[in-house]
Amino acid sequence: MSTSTDENSKKSDKETSPGPPKGVARDYFESFVVTLIMALFGMTFVLQAVTVPTASMENTILVGDYLLVNKFIFSPGDTLPFLPEREIKRGDIIVFKYPGNSKHPEMDRRRDPPLRKYEINYVKRVIGLPGETIEFNNNQVLINGQPLAEHRVWGEHPLDSGGKMKDRAPLTTKEIEERQPDQSYDVYYGEISTKEAASGVSSPRPYVFAAAGKPFKIPDDSYFVMGDNRDNSEDSRFWGPVQRDLIIGRAMFVYWSYDESAPSNGNFLIDFFKNTRWSRTGTLVK
């Protein structure tokens, strides 16, 4: 009897005793896999990082800004009251897939390198909403025939010592008009177009959509977008509205900004610390 009991006790101990402790390498591997899965989930459904290579949104967004994009806020379908979702509003700065030039696709093919729709992400501000009629006339946006409240500012790229324009540097600005309470954001116009607008006579520009005297009705489920640097932005005025299903999300904040117009020291680390715009880190995009 005692022998049988001892054998049963040993068997029970084997069944309940813990296995060998996990090694450090396994701990790190499991942590890495979990982190990777969470990162992939976040980048797919919640957040995305993008960089800004052009000056079309200056000075709101500068060349060399790295943005974090909220992909969840504009999730398609019905919004739920307990989730931070909402419809796209006028004034939102959105990230979207380039829709392609719908009227003149040959213009995309002439670019170097050629532009292909859906392959590159753009960042612009929502100006017109579905079903609205929009017109751009004399540096003024008209929505359904009424002027849109925008704070217009004079802005030009600075010149270097040789008189060449520094097109990757922030705009040098000057007030055109006093800000009004309903003007929540700034838009920038160059000196020539500012003087033209003040005189009431503007030179014709090659806008295809919403040109002066040619109001454009925005299709349902589409949005009319423009860059804040109005004289230096290729946007819906040239290639048309953006369909809802091409919109990725809303630009949230700058997580890093590198001044690409600053001179290089030749040393990566020195350039990183010297040319990083530390004051822009963490600033909200609005």
C-alpha cells in the first residue's frame, strides 16, 4: 500500500510542478511580438505617421514636419456616441490619397516622376463640403455665393544672400487685415496676388475647378481641399474634389520637425540637434 501511495504522490508532483523558467531571450521575443502586433494594429486602424515634403500648407505646416495622423476619427459608417468619431468638417486638415487629375490626366504623366493616383498621400485643408457650390475669386473663397471667413495674410519665401528664393523655408509674413472672431485659421497669399486683390483686378490663373465666374458644385460624398499657401498649392482647384473613401484621417500634431532649409554641418548628429525645430515638437495642427 505504501509503495503505491508513494508512486501516486510522485506522479502528482510531476503533473503539478511548474516547467523550467523562461529564458531572457524568450521574454524579449514575446515582448517584441506583442509590441509589433500592437504597432501594426495601431498603424492600420488608429494612427499613421506622414512627412510633409512641400510648402503648400505653410506656414500652418512647414516643410520637414513629421505628422501623426488620426485614422480613427473619420471611420466610415455610423458613428457611435461613446467613441471619438465625427464627420469631416470645414477647416479640418486631412491626409488623403491623391485622387489624380480628373480633367487633365496628361498633367500627371508630365510630372517628374509621373504622378499616379492613389499612390501618394497629400495634406490639405477642407474648404468645401458635399453638395456646396464653391468659387475662388480674387483671393476670396465663396461658398454658396457667400464669402468664407478666412484670415488672409501676406506671405513670401525669404531670399538667400544671392537673391535666390528659399522655397523650403517658412514664409515671411505680414498682416493684410485684422483677424475677425469667426476666422479660425490663416491662409497666405504672395505680394503680387495681394496687390491684385486690393486693386480688385486679378490676373487669370489656370484653375480648372471653381475658377472665377465658374462656380463648381461639389459632388455628394466628396470634399474640396486647398493648401493654406494659396499661391503655391496644387489642390482641388487644379485636379478636382477628393472622394470620401480616399481620406485617411486628420492631421493631429507634429511629433518631429527638421528644418530642411538650414545649412548642413556634414555631421548627421550635429545636423539633427542643430536643425531640429524643437519648438514645434508636440504642437497641434489646426
